[in-house]
Amino acid sequence: MLAATLLAACGASSNSFTDGAVRDGDARPDALDAAAIDLGDATSSDAEDAPDVDGASACAPACASGDACIDGSCLPAPVVLARAPGCGVARLALADGRLFWTESATGNVESVANAVGGAPTRVASSQNKPGPITADDGNVYWGNDGDLTIGQITLPGDATDAGAADAAANGAASSFITAAAVVKGLLVSGNFLYYTSGPSTYRVARAGGAPSTLATFATCKLSQPVALALDADYVYQTDMLSQYITRARNDGTQRVNDPCAAADAGAPQIAAPETITHSQGELYFDAIYRAGDEVVWADHTSVYAKVPGATSNRVVATSAGSDAVTGFVVTGGAVYFAEGAALGGSPTSGTIQVAPLGTPDGGDTPAGKVVALVQPGASSFAADATHVYWTTHAPSATAGAADDCAIVSVAK
């Protein structure tokens, strides 16, 4: 099955993920002595700046270097792979050994090797409020909220090399297509780029040409599809206005009667999507996944799953402190998610948690197990075979400046 993500960022955002080769975790930079990150001076040492989370006596014996003591257990410490001062909001995508992200406030698209991190490589600049992003092994696409375009760059050589810098310097980033409205979600798969814009979901060949409409909501309904996921037959989407999870045929053959047309007028056939389930009212729009036979999404404090056509949803996991889920990724039989910080908060606000994905036949619904603390504004997620990645953002130390962001990872 193919799975997506968000949009980058609030990530599928493009929220797609790929399996990568096993890497040496000891080679990764900036491992923290505690499960926290410091978003201040980018020249400072993360290990030196990280607060003591649980105290020296919480884990006995003391955790080894590169591990963090969380709830009495030594777990892999999160790693800051890159910092993005003044980024505003970062949306994340992962492809073939590199992380790519957009920065809404700076207009930049950046990249870093997910195995080693370091100074970001500029993929594109002067973009008009870049938002959702998706990538494969040779191309990066992103939506520009300011001018409705989808930007593109074809990376020279292997996407794991440093060619993105040369490509950007040569002005290789271009406008791939102009959408009818702001692009909310992006997903590249095979020979096609899928995107949501206005009330519709589209598919366009990567080689170019006119887009085709896969799904469009009826004129009598206020709807806006956002994040996308794929399987062999369908494209799945979140709907931020109707608060639905829907699907449509991914080959352009979706046709149903228009529910807005008068019955005696002979309802015309349109590409209206099929509703899979209704949200409880606080749907997380920027990520949706296809896993096994199920569709997986987040709603308020929980992650849910459902086999399309089944009678009911099942709860996969709930946030440990009952604050809203602000981002998630499905990977390796588990779901990793961020718990946001509500008013008053809880001890697990601003943390990253993990729970088993489970199976459609049910079982207990676990509360998330905390694997990283003090991750402010964590949202856009991605994952490969060995690590999980996300973005954070927190207020800048400079008054009036856009939020500072970081790209963070933790070993599974």
C-alpha cells in the first residue's frame, strides 16, 4: 500500500514517508542529554543547553550518552538535525535519504541529509508563502499559498547528494502548475502528482499537461479537501470544512449522482467522493494514512482507524495527557504522534508519543508512551525504517519576528 503525509505541515503534508537503509545512530549530530530541544542560539551546544528532565536519580544506572531518561526508562534522545530561525511554520517531506521542508515566513525550501543533519541546503528561495510539500527520489514539489502555484525542482543525480545547492543556484526551481485556489495538500506517487485545491482533488502527470479532477464536492456543500493518501484504487482525503474522511477513485472514474440536484431533474453524474466517516468535530487536517486494510486519521485527542465500508471506527491511541494530537505518522506497525499544549496543559503537553497501530479486530486502546519531551509546536511528521522526524516551532527571541523552527528526529 502507498501512504501519504502532509502535508508537510503540516506535512503531507505531504506527509509521505519511505523506508531507508539502516544508519549508524552514533553518527547523528546534536544528541541531547535529555529529551528536550533548545530553539535559541543556533550556535549553542544542544547537549549543554538541554534541561535535566527527570533528574540524575530518575534512571539507575544513569543513561548512556545519546539516551534520555523518560519516566524511569533510558530511551534514545531526540536529535536536532537542523534549525530554521524565523521560518514561521515548517512543513516536512522525506525522500531517499533527505528531508525537505518549506518555510512559510522566509519563502525558502530547504534540505538536509536525514542521517547526519548539519547546515541546511537551499533548494529554492523567494517562494510566495510555501506550505505543503512532497518529494520522491528526484523531484520536490511544494504549494505556494501566496500565488496559488505549485513549485518544483528536479534534483540532479541522486537525491542524497548535495546537488540541490547547485540546482538552486542555477535557478532550476520553477512553477510546475497554477492551481484554481490555494493548494492544501500534495502527494507525489509514481508518474503523477496529486493535490487538493478549493473543493476538489486533482491528478496531474509529472511530465506535465492539464490536471484531471478526481473528486469534487457538491456545490451545495462547503468542503475543502486537505491531506491525501493513496492505495491501489483510491485517493483518501481529510475535509476541513465538512469534517469528513472521504475517498474517490484515483483513476478519474469516480462518478455518483449529484446530491445537490433536484431529484426530478435527473441528477447528473459528478466526481463526488464517498464519505468514509464523520469527525467528532476536531479533525486533524494535515495528515491521513492508508495502513493495511485501514484508513488512519487523528481527531482531537485520539488517533482512529477504519476499514472502508465497516460499520464503526476504532480508537488506535489516545494522548497521554488528553491534549489534542497536533501531528502524526504511521510507520512500522506503530503510530507516532505529538500531543499539543492546551490551556493549563498537562505533564505530557508538547511531547512525542508512540502506540501500537494494532489490528482491525480491536483490543485495548493504549495511551501514548512518551518518547520525547519539550517539543514545542510539533506537527509535520515523516518516518523511515529507523527514525521518526518532525518539525517544531516556538516564538522567536526577536520581538515581532516569525517563529523559529527545528527539524528533529528520534530513533525508533
